[in-house]
Amino acid sequence: MKTAIRERSGSTIVDVTGDIDMGTSPSFRKTLLESLKNTPRLVVNLREVLYVDSSGIASLVEVLKEARKAEKRLVLIGLNAPVHEVLQLTRLTRIFEIRETEEAALES
């Protein structure tokens, strides 16, 4: 898994590439938590992620809790079918703010 961090329209965008699993979720979590500190809105682009396991989901939930505690926003974009399915099965599509595109995430 690789991440690239960039700024756009006053938000931080983290582009993620590769699988998020037990081996990569600690660095994924750390990257998101560090990025959240410096922005009012963290956009996580998961377009290049084809697999996420329970540890990856746990990392996303932890970052969401931190965002809410700090009164910041966490937006997930570009969910591929397998990632979207995992979020649906765990009923987390109701909890996360999910947008199709980067533009939609930055508009709202």
C-alpha cells in the first residue's frame, strides 16, 4: 500500500493505492491521523484500493471517531465495488460520508 498526500481547496486529500490489510493498516492509520491534524476536512481517495480487511475498516472507524471528536470531516471517495461491499456488509455506509468524486467531496 502507498499513500500520497496533497492539499486542495483547503482540504487534505490522501490518495491510497494497494490493499489495506493487517500488514499495511498501521501505516494507513498513522498517515490518516497525522493528516487529520492539519485540516478541517480529510478526503480519503480509495479508487486504487481493491481490498480492505477488518483491520483497515477498524483504522477508518478510528479516524472517523477522531475527526468527530475534533469537529472535522472525513470523506471517503472513489469506492470500488469490493471496498463498497465491505462497508455495506458492515453497515458503515450509513456512518461514513461517502462521495463519488473528489469534486463532490470538496463541494459539500
